[in-house]
Amino acid sequence: MKAMQVRPAQKLLVAAISGIVCSIAQAQIVTPAPVVANANTNEVPEVVVTAQRTAALASRTPVAMSVVSGEQLRDIGADSPATLGPRLPNVHFDQAFSGLRVTIRGISNNDTTDKGDPSAAFMQDGVYISRPAGQSANFLDVDRIEVLRGPQGTLYGRNTTAGLVNVISNAPTDVLEGAAGFELGTYSNRKVDGMINVPVNDALSLRAAVSGRKQDPFLNNNQGTPHRAGMDRDERDARLSARWKINPDATLVVRYDHSITEGNNDRFVPDTNFYTGVAQGAPVWKGGSTDERLTNSFRPFNMTPVQGWNDRRIRGLTTDLSWNLGPATVYYIGSHREIDQQILQNYYYRVTPAVALGVNNHYDGHNEQDSHELRIATNGSGPLSAQGGLYYFSEESDTSYFFTGLQPVGLPPVYAFPLVTEAQSKAIFGQLTWRVQDGLRLTAGARRTEDDKSRLGSTNFQQGPTFNPATDRAQLNTASLNHRETTWRLGAEYDVAPGALLYGSLSTGYKAGGFNDGCLAGSTGAGLTCPAAIAVTESALYYQPEQLRAWEAGLKSRLLGGRATFNAAAFYYDYTNLQLSGNAIVSGAPRILTRNAGQARSRGIELDGEVRVGSNGRLSYSATLLDAEYVQYSPNGSVSWAGRSLDRAPKHVYMLGYDHRFAVLGGQLNAGVFARRSADYVIAVPSQLLEYRIPSYTSTDATLRYAPDGASWSVLARVRNIEDKVRPSIIDSFGMTTPTAPRTADLRLDVRF
């Protein structure tokens, strides 16, 4: 057992928790005023969010955040995280073949295996989803998505150093209603989705939502085989929800969701589709048409590619209870989720700067996670308000990887990794807000977390798909760790004007540590021992937790009588032990290795807002300036990368959108255009000392929606990526490059009843 200790800020945690008792005693029991739509339709509408775990207006929430409604998702055609990313400031959502990768303010993670953890938490209805494969499910019947930028360690826990994404689905209501949507588009895109909401009686309401989508591949196969190429879609999603009003003060919402994804998971092309000079260690962007970049012409000399496929099934059950006890409300969220996934992929596997192999990867994995959170939050308008609670999370992943085609590098016909990884996390947290005077509020919060993590399995050198002790050999992979950490937050907010909030905070966050493949000399497990000849050192086996201290100040304001909003945030991050992963040779065989990058810094400014133009126009804008770089980092122990930029951290990004409503043919015609202009940025492979620079680009989308007055239907046309330019979104250690989507167009019909 490996124990890593840090000195906690325990006094702050005790103060925050004990403040709950004081604030309950002082609370004046009041009924919160309902939030109503703006009477003046020319005003920018207010949005209610739960970013601080209690309902509040976004304009009064002291956090840098973006909120996207379900209607906006439908209009822009964002039905998955990867399609939403370009609309968010300082955020990248990249869909790799191994799952979703989230980058916020230059902070990311590139280990999507069962032993890795994200830097930004992804949540579904308040439930943390640990595996990137489980974060890839489509958006279904969504009320809104809240994207919080910056560490959220106090209220949301570990692995939120970069921020978090919370997808909030619609709960059952008391209204009998339904909706259906039908889409047709380029690449033979076709989609059907629907929803029905049924109030059974005064206490019980049910809601069901379904979606099915198919799309032909974006990629082209020029390998000389008849196989279907990758970046296709064949997906089915469903959710059944029930809301039970136990009594006037208590409500229970239960949700069950099921997702099936099939198709070809070969989502990549060689990096040479975009770059020259890779073999020389200096990639240079090269010209080429979109069709050329999306064509896989790699013909491996060592094997013939096979038909790739993917079968992923995700199931989840969530219970969400809220009970208003007068002075305080008690909340409980419990969830059980499972992922089953089987994959056969054709790798482009570069083994030397000038030589690449064709390798088949067979993957079979099962993941289960359980989580429980019990939280209490005070009600009322007294000088003190507080919330706090207990959290428990457990996860088990049972996975098997095996690779074929590596004989040219001296490995046997089958190179396999059967592994079982377990993780548990327990936490106690609290946050206290003191209304010092009218307009001035101070906040203090802390969270104490204990993590246990273990892994047991082997690296097998086999002659066939099944391990044979007589002919095959196995090397032990085993490790375990325990870590305790206290994260905290201090904040202040001041109402500088009736429509302006000024806030500032100092907070910390951390991402759990972990382990690489291998074993310590003398360790045992799975019937194997670890001899000194194949053992790794403790520093090579384990990597340390990623830690962050962040300073942030911001302004949220409503101007011109509510017809305009302006938000600004400035931040400075000090990162220690940033975790970076890549391919490396360990004990004579290639493996994924994670190392700590010493120190990194991220600082920047974010501006965004909205302006109502006349009575029918809406202008949205954002501008981000970002300086994210390594302060101290040597990828190989001798070369320094100090001063080099972090991945996906463009120096500046500008976004501008305009929508206008016209009265046409007895109805309303809404026309919109959105453009994103990004500076260049890098995607690096530190283990290979490679930096791939993505040139600056502009991407433009357009929508046109018509709804007859008083009708129950509407029709929507949209085009995304009008320029039809693609670029790498993922480049891994082997040179496999996942491109962004080309230009797409589709037509959608919506019917409500």
C-alpha cells in the first residue's frame, strides 16, 4: 500500500460544516419567490442554474460559466458533447476513439483508460460519470447544460481542477404533452427523436424520451479493402423518468437511461494526412483538401486490415430526492451505472519515426460505478446560509485488451492486458456564506476527500487469443494507493449596482493520483510474482495527484434596462504535478505511461455577453485571451519544455453570433449565423518530443427556422462548418489522428402535441 499525505485545511472544513447548524438556527423560514420570464420580451432572459448546488439566477452566480438550453441544442444541432464544444469559450470537447476528452482553459487529460481520471468532471443530472466512454452518450431531452470553468473542488469534489460539465435532463411535469423530431441530412444522416410526458395523478408524473440516429462515415477507405470506414453513427438512446410528490414538501425523481452505440470505431487517419516532417521530429502543417485529409490510405506491410466495429451499451439508474424541512432542505442523489463495450480496431501504430505498423486492438470491458450524496442546505434570508454533506463513490473496471500485429518489433502474436481496477472515494464537505451587509457576501468552503485505488492484472505474451501457461508468459501488473486531500474555497461577492455583481475567489482543486503498468520487486498477485529483473521503481510505477491553486475575479452585469449583458472573468492558475500520458517502452514492450509534468501556469481573460438589437435581433459575443504554459517540465529528463504552451490553449478565440426574427407568410422566420475564430495552438506528444501545431482557423454555422403562427410544427435548416475545413482534434502517441467533422447540412421537422 502506498500512502501519500498532505497537510489538510481542517479548520476551514470544520468551520464550514459547523456553520450549517448556526445558519439553520438563525434561518427565517420563507418561500422562495418563483422565477418568472421577463415581461419585456426585448430583455435578455434570465436563466436559473444550479452551479452552486442551489437554484439561482446565472447573473447572480459568482462562477465563470456557460449555459446552453435544450432549445439552443436543437437549433444548432448539438446532440453530443463533441458537437457542442465549438460554441463554448475556452472549452474543447474532443471525441476520441477511446472516449470524450474535455479541455477547459488549457487543462486536459489524455489517459482515457480505466486507470486514468479526467481533469474536468462530466456529470449527468448531478451524477459524476467517471469513464470517458460513458461521457460520450448523446444528449436526450435536455433542459440545459451548465459548463463551469475553473476548479469546483469544494462542492463537486476531485477531478474538477479544470471545471465541470453538468447535463441536466427534463424532469416529469404536471402537463400532458409530447414532441417528435425528424432529421435528414448529408452523409445520409437520419434521426428520429420523441418525448411524451404524462401526469398520472396529482402525485405521480411519467416522462419518456427516445432517440435513434444513423449516419454514413465521414472517413474514406483507400486501403484497398472493402471495409466500411470510421466516424459513422448508429445510436439509440432512451430514458424513462418518474416524479413522485411524496408530500407537499418532498419530491422524488427516478431516472433510468439506456444507450446503445454501434458502428466502426476506427475514427482516425495517419498524422501524415495533415503534416510533413513527422519522421524528422518536426511536424509541419501541409496543404490538402478536406477529402484528402479524411482518407485513410495507409497500407500496413505486416497485415491486412479487418472490419473494425464497436458495440457499447450504457445503463444508468438515478434517484434524486429533495425534502424541504422548513429551516433546511435535505437532498439525496444515488446512482448505479454500467458500461459494456466490445471493440475491434485497426491501429496506425508508429514504432519508429519512419516506420508504422498495422495493429489490431481487441477490447472487452465492463465498468460499474455507484455513488451516493447526502446534502443539507439551509433556507431563509438570514445573515448566514450554508450547505454541506457526505459523498461516496465506488468503481470497478474489468477490462481485457489484446493486440495482434506487433511481431516485427519482437513481440509474440498476441500481446494482452487483462486487468481489474477498483476505486473508492469518500468525502465530507461544507460551504458557508455570510451576508455581511446589503450587497456584500463572503463565502468559505472546504472538502475532505479520501481516495483508495488499486489495480491487479498482467501483461501477457501469448501465442494465441487464450493464455496457455505451457507456451505463454505473463508479467504482473499490480499497484494500490491511498490519498487524503482537503480542497477549499474562499470567495467574496459585492453588488456594485442593481444589475452588476463583482466577485473574487481563491480556491484549490486536485485530481487523483494513479499508477502505470508494472510492479514493485517482490510484490505478488493473480498467481504471479514480480522478480527484480522486470520490476519498475516506485517513482516509475506511481504518479502523484495533480494539484491546483486558482485566483479568479469576475463581473456579471445587465445593462441598458436588461437589453444587454456583459460578463468578464480574469484568472491565474498555479498547477503542480500536471499529469501527462503517452506511449513508452517498459520492460521491452510498449505501454501507456503517465508522468507528472512538474509545474504549469494558466492565466487569461474571458469576456462574453448578449445584446438585443431592436425588437427582433440578438447579438452574442465572446472573446478569450489565454496564456497556458509549462513552467517546469522535462519530458525525457534532459530536454526542457519550460515556456511551451499546454495543449489546446490558443492565445485568443473570438466568437460572434447573430439571430434575427422576421414575420413571413403568417409565421416567424428565425435566421442565425455563428462564427468562431481561433488562434493557432498545439497538440503535443511529450513521450515522442513532438509538437503538432494547429493553424488558426475560422468556422461558421448558419440556421434558418420557420414556425407558422399558432401551429404545432416548425421546420429547421442548418449548415455547420460552412468553410468545410477539418483539423486534428486528437493526435496520440502512435500518430493516430482523429479529424474534426467536415461540412454538414440537414433539415429538421419538429412537431409538438
